[in-house]
Amino acid sequence: MDIAVDSYGETRATELALFKASIEETIEWLSLFGADASGGVTRLLYDASWQEAQSTLAQRMLQLGLEVTFDEVGNLHGILKGSHSHTGAIVTGSHIDTVVHGGKFDGTYGIAAGMIAIQHLWKQYGRPKRDLHIISFCEEEGSRFPLAYWGSGYITGRYSLAQVPEAHDLMGISLLEAMTAAGFGAGTNSPKLVPEGIHAFIELHIEQGAVLEQEKQAIGLVQGIVGQKRLTFEVGGIANHAGTTPMTMRSDALAGVAEMIQEVEHRAKAYGPPLVATVGSLEIKPNLTNVIAGHVTFTLDARHANSSELAVFCEALITGFDEIALKRNLALSYKEWMDAAAVMLDSGLTQQVEVICQRNKLPYRQMFSGAGHDAQLMQSICPSTMIFVPSRAGISHSSEEYTSSEELAVGILVLKDLLYELAYHEH
Ligand SMILES: [Zn+2]
């Protein structure tokens, strides 16, 4: 019995060493495309470095022996055909577009890891039963165009080529123009991935938060992706002389907003996790040292794993704002301009990942993703899950983004085990 455990451990150690070397090489190689002076990476949808990265990735997928295609919008697909193809594919993937001066790991890790896992599965076990399918989604961040999830949105039917959303980049170039210039668009004669053809979707990603690192966990099992509300509040007072207006005779919009911000923090802390609420932007008028603020605009970003709890929290908060405004003789109005529902990922898949962690004696925890991902769109057409690995100090969307190769390798091991169970065992 002991021998069996030992030999199992040794095999895994060898495997981890191989994953570690491969992931280091692949991440560094991909970070050359769009490398910028900040030490980070800038690859925006359909720009030259993005195109170069997608097409060299395609070549690597070909070298691995995958069938490689681009679809009409530019998602890159690599497929290892299974012996029971008709039973639906096991799809993994992420994105290689970045924010401006982004990090090397966000998105890229999921694609690099998927390729490494599939390569090892093929070497070790040969042809799977189900197709193993990897996708490099053509856009996730929404950093060039004010539109996120264009690639997964196309696959899941949220967006269509018949109605390309009206979105323009900072240069005034439309999404349609940029897509056409990169050689994609309607009629490029590529096969479309149909939802019925997908059995499950798995996205491996860095956490982009500091929870796993602080709790010394190797793996985050992502139960769902939080719902988000974003609102803008307008608070009107009376701009007046800072010297001649007695303290009892003021309608100070900024002092009122200061109290409202305190209220946000106080209520959010009292509500408890996973609720988070942030006032991140303030605009003060006239914004002068010697004038009482007459008008303040501020934003609220509130997130929770449960959409109805999020709604209850925001309603109560606004009632609190109303009371502050009334007490201080201020006018209050607001506009909600974003209300994205929370998405629960597939609990069956989460449990499967949990068993894999237990079997490999990996410390893990369940968690919600506070950021949006392609997986939330994929969940609308097939059972989907996400696996997180730690992010150093929780830093992301920055050249400081970092996860050690050891931690990345552990994520690949879990992904490989899950792909094995789904593609080789079940049918
Ligand atoms: Zn990402």
C-alpha cells in the first residue's frame, strides 16, 4: 500500500516537473507578442501583436497534432478528435487579448495549460473518447472596444455576425472594420461550434485576487461568478463662500457624499462576504479650496454572488443615502447603468475538481470569482467550471502580475486529471 502511494507520488512529481518547464517556456514565449516597455504585455483585439500571437499559437497547435481552425470572428480552435466524437466535446480555453500594459498570465495561462495538458494526455493515453477541444477566445477584456466577451458571445449566441455590435475603438475604427482588416468576418467559411456539440467547458485561470495566497491554498474551485451593479449618483447642494457661510447654514454636497461613502463601507462590512462595494470615482464642482461643493457625482460598484441579495443591499443602501440627503438638505438622484446577473457554474464539475484535489492532497477552497470570465457565457450553453491558481499579492492587469511556475504546474495537473476523466472515461 505504501509503495503504491509512493510510486503515485513520484509519478506526479515527475509530471509536475515537466509541466513546470513547459509552462515557463510557453508563458515566456507568448509574452514576447505585444511585449511593452513597462515589462507587461499589450495585445488588443485584432491588432498586429494579437494576430501574430493567435497565428503562432495555431502553428503550435498543429505541431501538437490538433486539427486547427479559426472561426468567423477569429476564435482559434484546436481539436484532438475522439473515437466517439458525436458524444460532445470537452472544451477548455481562455483568451490572449490583454488590457493595456497587462500581465503575462491573465488568460494566456489557461490556453498554455490546456495545450500542455492535452499534449500529455495524448502521449500517455492516446486518442480520447470525446473530442478534446481548446479555444483561444478572440476577445475577453473589452480593452480595445467597449464590449467584452465578443468571442465567447459569438459561440454562445449572445452576439451574431448578422448584427455586429456598434462599437468603436479610440481611433474611431469599428469592430466590424477591425475584424475584416484582420481577415475575419462573415463567409470566411469556417465551421461553427454548435452548443449541442459541447459536453463541458473548463477554464483554468489565475485568481486575480489574494485569497488563495493568503490562505495558502493551491486551487480555487469556482462556484460562480458574481453579479455586478454599477450606478452613478448625483448629489446637489449649494455652492457658497467657505468663509462667510456658518456651519449650520450649509448644503455641502461633498460632506454629504463623504457620509454616504462611509455608509457604503459600513453597510458592506456589516453585510459580510462575498459582498463588496466600492466608490471609485468622484467629480466635485466647483472643486475649489474656498468654495463649498455645490455638486458631486460619484460611482458605486457593488458585487455579490447572489443577484437578489445584491439588489436588496443596493436598495437599502439607497434608502440610507436618501436619509443622509434629507438630513443635510441635499438633492439626490441616481442612474443604474449596469446590472449583470450572477452566474452559478456547474456544481457537478466543481465536485469533480474537489475530488481531484483531495486525491492529489492539494489544499483547496470553494470561492466566487469577483471578475467576469468567458466561462460565464459558456455556462449558458453547457456545464462549465473554472479552476483558479494563486496570484501573488492578488495583483492583476499589471506587469506585476505573477504566479510561480510550481503553482501554475499544479493547476495543469488538476486540469489534466479533469480532462482525462471527462474525455477518456465518460461517454
Ligand atoms: Zn482573463
